[in-house]
Amino acid sequence: MLLTLDNNFLFIILSLVTFVLGAFRGGSSHTYWNYAMFTWAFCPIMTLFITIIEMLKLDIVLNMFCMDWDDFTTGMAMSSTLMTVSVAITYANFYACLKCLYGWIVSIFAFLCGFVYALEVVKDKICDRKTGKYLAALPGFFKVLEAFVSCMIFISLTGYRDKPALILCVIAYIIPFPILPLIIATNILKKLKTCLPFNLDRFVFIFLVISVVLYIFTAIVWPIYTFRNNPRPSDCPPSFCIWAIQFMVTFFTYVNLILFTLDLIFTLLGICDFKRT
């Protein structure tokens, strides 16, 4: 227990130091900077919340009556790892350069945050052998990945105004996103799941079918209407080139299409802890 508390306080201190360093660097209207600041604030707050609950032994009560606490904490560690590692990569890409010493300092702390959260996931899954029922298992982890990739799409969206086809793609990205956290929360909260007036597994199956159709649509339409008669400029650095950022939307679209498709296939076959409908 003491080692776990020490680890949690290390996460909190590293994230807060990185947040303060990033804030002192100066504000920015760029969505990647906003995402970075949100991540370095959200992750330590959630870690502090988990630490307080476990110090007061409230996790025992929660585990008995409404939720799988080990599953929740492992899932949060996975989510925090994805967020902090992705932020470290994007922040270094945008703000670290040969003459940007301060940007490198923030990037180093950002990578340290991602590293310590990744170590916690390894500790939970390999050393402590935690086996959760949903988030720490493959079905829940797929949902976390799908939600994470959706967030990366949203913070990368640009150049779609006054283009009806691309606006339709944005709507298609939006439709599945709010349902993902609801599915995750319902599976964690055991009492809520038993009170539902419908079959959750059947609902998830229908949701996956709709999501795959929507992402097939965006995987076709977004690249056509974004890159048609729009080749990559000769001077196009990855960090400040609109074309490169639009390409990231395309890349993440195909990533999420693969994730949703695999999720649907595994659900149909009822393998890898997925419940067959």
C-alpha cells in the first residue's frame, strides 16, 4: 500500500510540474496545447482522487456495492498512459526545436509522466496480475482506445468549414463518441448495469455496427474532399502545416475504423472475453 501511495504522489508531482512548466511557457490557441494542459491537469486530479479513496478505505465499500474498483483503477492507468504519452509526442513535435531549450525541458518532463504511468500499467497487469472484468480486459480496453483515438481526431480537425461533405464527416465522428464513455461507465457500475431496461450487450452490438458504417463513410469521404487537388506543399513541416494535420485526421480515422471493426468481429465471434450477442 505504501509503495502504491508513493507511486501515486510521484505521478501527481510530475504531472503538476509539467503543467506549471507548460503554463509558464505561454498560452496558445492551438488545440494540441489545450489538450496537453488538460491532460497534465486531469491525470493528477484523477490520481489524487484514487489515492484519497484508497487511503480512506472507501474502495472496499465501492467494490462491495456499486463498482469493480481494481478494474476502474487499471483502466484509469491505461487511459492516463495513452493521454500522457500522446501529449509528450505532440508537444515535442510542436514546441521543441534546436533553439527551443524551454520546449525541450517541458517535453522531457512530459515523457517522464508518460513513462511512469506506463510503468504503473505494467505493474498492474504483469507484477500484480490484476484481471479486471471490463476495462482491464480486452473489450473495455478497445472502448478506451476508440474513445482516445476519437479525441485525437477532434483536436486535429481543421479546414472543414464551408465544406458540406467534411461537415458530414465531423457529424459522423461526433455520433459514436458520447456513447463510448456511457458504455464504459455502465460496465464499471455493476448496479446500474443490472437496472437497465434493455440488454446492454445487444445495444453495444448495434452501436458497433453503426460506428463501423459511419467510419467507413468518413474513411472514404474525408480523404477525397480534403486531398483532391490539394497535394502536400513543398514546405510542410509536421508541426505547423495544415495539410499534415489534416493527414493526421485521415490516419486516425483509419485507426478507429480498424478498432471498431475488430471490436465488432470479436463481439460476433464471442472470443477474447467479448460477449457474443
